[in-house]
Amino acid sequence: MPPPQPGPGFPPPGPGPAPAAPLPPPGVPTIGPGTTAVVNYRAPDGSERSLVMTSEPGTPHPEWKALQELRRIGVPADQVLEVHTDLELCDLPGGYCARMVKASWPNARISHTAPYGRDTAARQAGMAVLSEHVEQLHQLVSAPPRPRTQRVPLPPPGSVPPLPPMVPQQLAAELGQLFGPGVFRFEQRAVARQGVPDAVAQTLMWVGLPREFPPFFWAQAQEGRPIPTLAELAAERGLPSGPDFGGYLVLGNDYGRQLCVQYGTAAVVAVDIENPAEPPRFVNTGVPEFVRCLTVLARMWHLRHGLTPEQAGRWTTDFQAQLLAADPAAVHTPESWWAVLVEQLWDGLL
């Protein structure tokens, strides 16, 4: 967002530069500053007003919080005039803010301070620009400098012992404890499709999936109908089918992509149903591993809320180690679905 100008509430800069943001003590994990969203809208009296939302650990992206608040106070979608964010709107699991903003506020002008690219290096370059911008704002208002981000790299392969496999009954009990009546279990006839691996069918019938776990996952939970292939779902929506869409079984979606079982490998991948040319994003080795990683996140997610940057850094360190134990492949590459979520957690966006 543009730097505030000196004036009431914003004193002019002091005679000399404020100290740079302090480095946390060595070895103290610290998450990044997150981002801010400023939404300008027209009120019923015709005046233009602003809503400001910031990133907080354990909460959705600020853009989603702004959407919830504007709906709560009854602002019509066509009265949202402008959306300015510190960080360019993301197109990633856990948010897909660019998609949400364009769909929810079609008339809004969109702008940002720092770019946010489509790969890890470009995204981290954008976060570096944003962190510098945040430091400058703190200096401008003579605020105490914010601790700098200090990530903890993933443990080396093989250094985290894998969790022992769970039988379906154990996994079902854990999922039920976390989501209660919000668990959807598929009927046998719904998963009795040619080519569906037995492990997939058994997990979906006996363990199930959370019906919804915003902002991360929404199950393809439709009573009394077979679990669809991606080709069938595309046809229902009037979308052109990709050449391999018949080879994916749809588990649900993450708002931006369909999370599917890939025939042949039984891996879970995220596929863009609207852009068949986009390569799938790897999620998990299989459906049991996907459910197990969801339970790790569900067990820990509410504990992240309200943490300081250093506390959230320790949370993120623990979370990534638990993901690695549940399914090492989940975070094996920086562009995998879970790795991108972990990246956003380190950046303070979630």
C-alpha cells in the first residue's frame, strides 16, 4: 500500500534513519510480515469508505477477511470500487485471492505494491520487496521495527522418522474427532468405478473426507451419485475437457483447482479444470496420506491464531516436520501443494 504522508497521526520522519529491523536471536524461527488489503467501497449514503485488513497467523488471507466483513455489513458487490494490496493477489492454494477478488468484485480496480510471481524465486523476491516496504513504514511512523523473517529449512530427507501407517479405522477416528459430523463418507456404489484403486475406495468409504475445511479444501460431497471424473465434472460445467481429464477422479477442490486422484499412480494432484494446459500440482502420495496431512493441519490450525511472529515460526517449524513424517513426498518439491502452503505460512500470509 502507498506510504502514508506526514500529517495527523503520521509524524514526519525523524532527523536520522531509524534502525533496521532487528534480526531475531540465532536459531529463533520467525514468520514474515504478511500483507495488507485496503478495499474502497461506496456506502449507502454515497460516500466512499475504506476497509483495511491485515494478515494474522491462523486466519485466512486479508482479501478473504475483507469479503466476509463486506458481506456482513451488506455492501453490494458492485459497490466495491478498488482493492489495493501490499502483495500482488496470489493464485495459490490456501487463498487464490486473484480469482476470488475478480469473481466477487467485478467492478473493482486492482493494484498492489510488491509483485508476487508464479514460482518460488519470484514470490520470495516479492516478499523481500514487501519486507523492505514494511521496514520503511515502521521508520516513517517511528514504530518499533518488526523482527525480520527467519525461516527454518525443511529437515534433510530421512532425518524425520515416518509415522507408522494407520489402519482405516484409526484414521477415521482421528478425522471424526477433528471434524465431527462434518465428515463425508462415500457409499460403496459411489466409488465402485472401473480403475479405482482399492486403497482409494476403502479410504473414501471408511475414513471419508471433511466436507469443508476453509480456506483449504471442500469435498466433492454429493449424496447418491458416483464420484465423478474430471471429464464428467467439466462437461457438467460446460467446460472443454483436457485430453487426460478422464484419468482423474475428483475428491474436491481448494477453491482454485480440483483435487483429484490420478489413475495409474493413485497420487492426489490439483488440476485446473478451467485451464487444461496448466500442469497438475502434486499434493500427496495417495488418498490416505492426503487425509492424514489434513488431520495434521486441522489439529494444529486453531493453535496458530494469535501467535507472535516468533511463536508462529516455531509452529511452522513443527508443522512442516509433521507433514514430512506423514508423507515425505508432500513437501519434496517447492511447488507442491503442501510446500506452497508452508511457504505462505512462513511469509505470514496465513
